[in-house]
Amino acid sequence: MLHWLRRYRRAMLPGDVAAGVVVAMMMIPQGMAYALVAGLPPVVGIYASILPPVVYALFGSSMTQSVGPMAIVSLMTAAVIAPLAPAGSGLYSVLAAQLALVAGLVLLLCGLLRMGFLANFFSRPVMSGFTVGAAIVIAAGQVRTLLGAPFPHFHLPSALLGGASLLALVLAKRHLAGLLRRCGMRPSAADVAARLAPMLVVLAATALVPLLGLEAMGVRTTGDVPSGLPHLNLATSSAHWRALLQPGLLIGFVVFLMSMSSAQALALKRNEKLVSNHELIGLGAANVASMVSGGFPVTGSMSRSAVNFAAGARTPLASVIAAALLALSLTAPTGWLALLPLPTLAATIIVAVLGMLELDTLRTAWRYDRGDAAAWLATGAGVLALGVEAGVVVGVALSMGTLIWRASRPHIAVLGRIPGSEHFRNIERYPAETQPDMLMLRIDANLFFGNVEAVGERIEDEVRTHPGARHLVLVMTAVSSIDTSALFALEEWNLSLGRRGVTLHLAEVKGPVLDRLKQSDLLRQLGGPIFLSAAMACDALHAAAPGRP
Amino acid sequence: MLHWLRRYRRAMLPGDVAAGVVVAMMMIPQGMAYALVAGLPPVVGIYASILPPVVYALFGSSMTQSVGPMAIVSLMTAAVIAPLAPAGSGLYSVLAAQLALVAGLVLLLCGLLRMGFLANFFSRPVMSGFTVGAAIVIAAGQVRTLLGAPFPHFHLPSALLGGASLLALVLAKRHLAGLLRRCGMRPSAADVAARLAPMLVVLAATALVPLLGLEAMGVRTTGDVPSGLPHLNLATSSAHWRALLQPGLLIGFVVFLMSMSSAQALALKRNEKLVSNHELIGLGAANVASMVSGGFPVTGSMSRSAVNFAAGARTPLASVIAAALLALSLTAPTGWLALLPLPTLAATIIVAVLGMLELDTLRTAWRYDRGDAAAWLATGAGVLALGVEAGVVVGVALSMGTLIWRASRPHIAVLGRIPGSEHFRNIERYPAETQPDMLMLRIDANLFFGNVEAVGERIEDEVRTHPGARHLVLVMTAVSSIDTSALFALEEWNLSLGRRGVTLHLAEVKGPVLDRLKQSDLLRQLGGPIFLSAAMACDALHAAAPGRP
């Protein structure tokens, strides 16, 4: 906690201040836009950008993570709350904050139980497919606001403003940094300055509203944004705890996943150490803080954290400065924010999530591993067809499915002796010699419940196709662990082989595995020694074989 | 399909006939009892014991599996249907059959898609904890029927009859086989004959009902059992498809799990080959057949299959004979079955499920692997606290949880050279020498999404504690696969290390892994060669190091 403050050096301050200013300017349109995605009044998005990052700065482990509203988590919030409360009602806001509390408590609990390994339930391709699917859902949801009417209809002034905002944002994203560089700006400064385009476009569009009388033409705006800091919120709906429990679990999981993948990418860039259990606690505390300040579920945002990083943030002080600036902006007159046109906000959302549409992971997976590519596509399709919440479950199921499916086809090599040597190698890849009365199998995987059936089947097949075999030696060079299921399987294979006059032996068992096996009955049941090497097994068993020369 | 019939030899017939007779006699009380567990009229249990085993004989892969009603699946059926239809109603029966259809279609689909690996989603300890938890739930559910009133009340005549039946059954289970052996019966025959005790106890109790006028005293009996074969049933409730989908998936999964664990145990005993995809198809067809004959979800039963096996069954003909005998029994007068006292049936259920209360797995896991023991206990507790359906989900979550948790702590060894040799070994276990400018790490696990984070953290730690290292060599002897997530991680580690002036190298990459990596950009990015051995990596890198002698 606050370990970064104790090591703070004055040289870090300019970077942190610059990043704080940039992130605060990014946060105003982004926070308001994501609050709209969540179905909440825009100002709630700013509330959720003040206390949570400060609390995260106290407890989190990433130096440059920017915690606050985030597109996917906002979408999930809307999906959870919309069926429970009318849009715009007080209950809706209460439930959104309560959802942040549930997610926050779940995250805190997982952190205290040191369950950081939960982030490993999503494979990279599944994560990417999930993100792309969610980005499409979010962008599609904004088309109606952009056009001012349900597609394919449109409200001309809204659609023109929205379209122009979209065009300006896309052009700025593509060309602004290059332009600024050509104007002599330092490349890194140009990149950061270009990220302020949404703020500029929003300011310009807001200025156009009174100038052109757009409100009178029917262009919708954010409406009154209350001035002043958020009040302390402790309101909860006791009737809804149960309904929020499961969604809270899912959202907590997604908050953790999103934040970890963002923080990991940054930590790699600056060789920082990220502690997943601290991250759980930091995010949990941030979500509880979001509830207390009347917000909604928050997480680390990849795009915002990248800007924070690029703008020079060295420590979480940058986030604290950004939060202070946002708090200041709320105490200043906020009348102008009321005129912010919604089609422009929708355009900023669409452009932001278009940045999440990366297909590199799919392309790499397609070339490298079709199973992973299939998991990518299935997760994306799951999000589009069933929604983001179900998409999380589909993603976990597919990650686990590919894992167990792969485990169910372990690599097992039949070994033979390289003539004249002590080396035993895969007979399919080397000119190695086998003995008719002896089968040597090298199992190239840890033995666990996911592959014992497949290993057992392979042993059966080999024993059946080598009816002369009297000894079966399992060479365990690549086996680093044997779980309880596999222990039982070994005992059963030993019995079953024994009934057919085949003796089971183990060779090259690793130290830690052997230490563990000594806690079981297996070694006693095997009857023979554990051989230190395949060669020693071969020599000992042949010397013992009756009738051999 | 029917492959066993083509290789049928007359010598197999006596065993099959004997087993068929024994299983049929077991089936009558057992089928009726499990129908009661499922909340259905007792005769439905006999219906479900006729067509399903015959259809399984056509499509299944186990030679000695006895398919029919089974305690846990019956309990799940009751849990699913009870909230949807009043007990005893026509709708209840229709939905139970429809549930068998849904489960059957799910199983058929999984079989056609060759998804037999699904059985690997349950670890052995989780399966054992699940079974014990379910057995306790089932036994507790029968106490009321046994006592004739809700515990702690009791209806004296019912409780006396139930208690006496229980006592007789427990004594028979413990001592009958020994007694018969001492009377000169062959041990195997004595064991089988002892398994007919439930039938004898039921017959005796049924005889007592009219003799003592127990019905008039208020002892409940099964009531009229309609004579004749089941009618063709195609009735479904179109309003309930959606409600039955998810339970159908869960029940299909449990049907498959239960049947596989039973069939595997038997296949090991007789060295038969079990094909999990055929098993899915056989069970799927059997459940569709159960629906068509007005039954409910069925599966292979461990205890009944063991009796079938012990009584001499060599092929599925034994099951066909048992089914034919049951069909015959329904065409004979069934009036006597109406007098079968429910407390006695409850006693047979309790004694049957007490056989499922095995604690050996827990005991072994406790000694061998506390994590697996914890998973056992948590699954059992989950079944007791949340019910059997939720227990399945808890079981899968815990199996996957222990898997990912273990994966998140992979074994990684720092290697050094055994002085004067070409061998590189774990410096913690061997007196091996390291070089200050070179780090050698052997990763003892397949690289996949579940452990890349942990491996990355370990690499970070080692690089941080060895600031002089200029080369990091990952020795891949134990790595048999690298998934897409790990591929990305390797690329990122390479970049991140490169920024600090540390070069990443790979050594001893297995053939299949290397073939796969050639489909990616990684090898090009690494810049250096893949070393054939740790020794070659060490020599080459030292030769290349500037300023070395």
C-alpha cells in the first residue's frame, strides 16, 4: 500500500502531472459516454472517475493503470440493471451502484483468498474474441443515438452532426499525430496530444448546439449536469441482493480480466512487477468506492491506461491528479455540459470501441492453431448471439473445453534403444530398437484427470498390439505432477496389466513426483524398483528374464 | 453396432442367460424404487428397464453395462420436474419422459460430434464427493417413506416394517454371501446369489401385507401396477422445451459420467476397449428409447453392472435377456406388485445408496494431495447445500479450478552445468555451476494460457535477481505443446527482455513443438538459432560473448 509514495522522487512529478491533465481531459467525454452506455445519467460517469482511481492508487499494484468507467463493463451493467428497473429511475442508479458494491466485495474476497489465478480461466484467443464481440455490440447500440432515430431511419440534423463527429474523430485518430509531428512536435507528445481529439470534437460540437439552434431542431443533448461533488451514497435495494449476486460475480470476473490484461501489457513495457492478488484488492476497493460515490462498476481501461503511460505517468499520482482535476471541474460551472450533443458522444464511443476490433490474434491463431481460432470465433459469436454476460460463460467454457480436449490427446512415444548407446528415443523419429517382451512408453504430459483416460486407452492399445510384452515401462521424464485421479489410474493399470501377466514399471520419475508418490500405496503395489533411467530398466528387466542368454 | 453378435460363441450363452435372470430379478424392486425417487409411478421404473438396455445393446460399447434407472439420475429428474408439474399428474410423467428425450438428444449430438472428452471434466475426487453427497441426499429423502411419517415422527407399523427390511438387507449384504459359501456354494455364485436379497426381502414383505393386514393399519403400498407392456409414448409438452434444456444438458452430462465410470471399471477388469464416443451414442439412443416407452432418464449403473458382470455376462445379450424377462413379467398378472410396501422399497434404496458412500478416495486424496481432498469435500458439501444439479456445476468448477490453480504454479528449475560434463541439472538438487551472464530455466510444463502468467512472473524474478544476465535460455525438454496464448507471451517476453539487453533463446525444443512454431513469427523474432541442447546453447553463447578468453 502506497509503496510507490515512499520511493517517490521529484523527477517523476512532471510526467505524472502531464499524464493527469491528459487523462482528466479524456475522462470527461469518455466517462459521460460510458455512463450513457450503462444507461445512467452522464454525470455518474464522472463521479465514477474520481474516488475509484484514488482508492486504486492506495491498494492496486499497477503504476500506470487508469481505473474508471469502461465500455464492456458499462454494457454489462446495462444488461443487468435494465430488466430490474425503469431507465432513468432512481432505482436504476441505486442498483448500478449496488452492482459495483457486489462486484467490489467479490473482488476483495477473491483477493483476500489469494485467488489471482482466476485470471487464467480465459485463454488469449477467447479474450480477444470476447472483446471484439463486445465492441461490435457496443458500437451497434450507439448507432441509434448517432442517427437520432432507429436504423434505418434517421433524424437529419442528429445524423449530420453524428456523422461529422465520427468523421472528425476517425480522421484525427488516423492522421492527427502525424500532422502534429510534421509541425515539429516530438513524436511522443504528438501521440498524446492526438488522444485529446475526442475532447476537442466534443467542445466544438457543444459550441455548435447554441450557434445553430440544434436543440430546437430536435438534436438530443445530455441535459442538466448537476454541479458539485457526488454525495455519499449508501442506498441499496434490499430486494435485489439476490438478483445482483450472479451478475456481480460475472462482472467482478470481467473487471479483473480487463484490468489484468491492460496492466500486464503496461507492466511488460516498463518491467514492473504486477501482483494479481493486489490487483484484485485494488479493483475491489475501487468498486466499493464507486458505489459509495454513487457510481457504477469500474475497471482498468486498456486505451486510457495506454494514454496515461504514454503521457508520462510514472506512478498512481497521475491518476490522483486526474481525479482532482475532475473533481474541480464539477465544482466549476457545468452549464455548458448540458448542451453536449448525444450524437457526438455516440460517435466518441463508436470510435473508442473500434480500437478494440483487433483481428491480429485471430489471424495468428488461424495460422498457428485452428482450435484456438475456433474458440475465438465461437466466443465472438456467443457474445453477439447471447449477449456479453452469457459470452463470459461461453468464453470460460471454451477455454476449459480446448484445454481438456487437448489434454485428452496427450503425446505418448514408444521408445527404443539407439543401437550401441544408452539413449532411448521415440521409434517414430529415430532408428531405435525395441525388444518383443518389453514396451517402453514415454508420457509427454503431466498425468491428471483430464488425460488419464486417454493414457489408459493408449496403454491398452499398445499392450494389445504387442501380445509378447511381459513388461511395460512408463518413462516419466516429462511428468512433473501426478494428481489423485492419475494415482488411482496407475493403481488400476497395474492391477489390470498384472492379470494379463504384464508387469508395470516406472522409470526416470522426477524427484518431486517421487516424493509425492511415497505418500501413496502405489510404490508398494508396483512390487519392482523405480528405475533411474530407461537404460537401467531395460538392462535390469532383461537380466531378470528367465531363459535369456 | 452389434459387433458382439457376429463374434458370438455358444460358450457365452450360459453366462449371459444366468446374468440376464439375476439382473431381471434385481431390476424389479430397483426399477420401482428409483421410479419412486424420481417421483413417478413404480411401474415406470420397469418400463425404463426394458427398451433402453435393448437399444444400448445395439449402439453402446460396453459388454457388461446394465442400462436402466439409476439413483442419482432419478433424484435429478425429481429435482427438475417437481417445480414444473404436480406430483402424480400426467404432465409429470410426460415431462420426465421429455427430459429423457432432451438428455438423449444431447448425448447423441455429443457422440456425433465426437465429444467423448467431456467425461474428463470431472476429476476423480470431485466425482467421488459428488456421488457421496448425492447418496446422502437420496437416503435422507427416503427416511420419511421408511418411517411412514416425517422425521422425527413415525407410523409404527410402517417404521417396524421398514426397520425390519433395512435390518434384513444390511445383514444380507454383510453376511449372506459368506453364509452361502459356508453352505458349500462356489464363492462367485454365492456373491451373485447374495445380490438377490433385495428381491427376497421385497417378496417376503409383500407377503406380510395381506397376512398381517398392514394396509388397513396404514402402511402405504405401491398400489395398482398396470399389467401389459408400455404403450408407445410420443407426448411432449411444447411449453416446457425451454425449461428442460439446461437440466437436460446437466442430466445428459451426469448420465455420461456415471455410465463411463461404471463401464471403465468393468472394462479394466476384462481388458475390453471402451469407446467414449460410442458410449455417448449408446446412452443417447437408450434415453430416446426410454422416452418412447414412457420412461425417464436412464444410465449405466455401477452396482447393477457389477452384478451383471459377476453373474457371468459376456455380452449385451445378458441385458436383452433381462429386458425380455421384465417384459414377460409385465404380461403376467401384476396384482401382487400392488401390495409391495413402500417402507420396504425405501429400505432397498437406502441400502443401495449406502454402497455409494465410499470414503477411500477421500482418504487417499487426504494423504496424497490436500487440494484434491478439499475439492472432494467442497463438492460433497455443494451437493448437500445446493442440490444435485448445482452440485454438478460446482464439481466441474472445482475440477477446473484445481487444474488452473495447479497450472498457475508450474515447476521451473534453474539449470547449471554438472562440472566437467555436458549435463545440465536443477541447481537446487545437483552441485551444478552457473555463469553470471547466462540464465538457464527449464520449464517443466506445457505452456498454455493457464500458466503463461506464472512463467512470465518467474522469468521477471530471475532476471531481476540476476542483473548480470545477458542471455536467458529456456530449456524446453518438458514442453510438449505451446498454445496461442503462450506464443504471444513468448513474443512479448522476447521484446521485454530485449529492451533490457537480455537475449531470449530456446533450447531442446521437441520436434512437434518446433514444427508448430515454424507456422508463427516467433522464430524470426528470436533472431538466434534454436539450440539442440543446453550444453550447445551454453558453448555457443560463450563463444560469441565479446571479451571472453
